[in-house]
Amino acid sequence: MVDRKMTDKKSESNNIRFSTPDDIDTIIDFIHGIAKYEKMENEVFLNKDVLHEHLFGERPAAEVLILERENKEVGFALFFHNFSTFEGKKGLYLEDLFVLPEHRGHGLGKMALKKLAEIARERNCARFEWVCLDWNTPSIEFYEKQGAKAKKEWIIFRMDGEELKNY
């Protein structure tokens, strides 16, 4: 079974743990932080109670890892399972990975990806994947340095808002 807590071997000040309901305000702050970084602040419409239900309710839709440095919450990774019809198995999908700017460069991003890969292996997932904005060069370089490969032949399509409502 996957450890519920992970401490970085090279830096005892870094830690990753699964979130609890008490973390909901911190998670919301991180969601606003990543939205600001991605220049998408005007696209955050979340409701605290609805988010709480989807993360900690009877049938959670997603899970969150809290990234800590020197006993302080400094980032998060929100993930959920998708499904590969070709593999006939579930996959692990990373929706968001965010570390506060002043805490970047201390191994937390790499530690989070390793923890998520461990979870994917433990849960017998066929793959572990995520998307990255095409202008986010620092993140793209970081992911490639970790051994991830961009799937450039795929284009993401989305219906939301009025398009989804009216379709």
C-alpha cells in the first residue's frame, strides 16, 4: 500500500502527505495561486462546499497531495483516475501541480511526480499523464528533465460554459 506520507531523503524539510478535510482552504488558496500563474484567474468559479464534496465526500472525484517545506504547506498536486480503452486499465491524471514561487527549486515538484508515479504503480495504472500550457517553458523543461515525453500529436478539445450548455 502507498505510504500516506513521504519525506524527501535529501532534505528532511520536504514532505508530501494526502490532504484532509481541514486542508480545504489551503487547497483553494493553491488553486487561486495556479490560476494566477497560468493567467487564468477569471476562470476560477469553484464553490468551497462543492469542492469539499468532490474531494472528501462519499464518492471522491479527485485526491490531493499537500507539499510541505519546513512544516509549512507550500504546494499541492490534484489528481484523479481516468481510463485507457486501449490498455483496458485506469490511468492516473495529474490535473494541477503547483508550488509557491518562493519555494520552487527545492525538489518538491520532482518529489510530487515521484509520489504520483508510485501511486500509479501501486494502483496498477497503465499510465500517468498531464497537460502543460505551451508557453510554460520552465515546466516543460522540468517535465522533460524528469523523463516525461510530450505527446505532440494530440490536441485537447473542450466544451464548457455556454458551448456545453447549448450542445
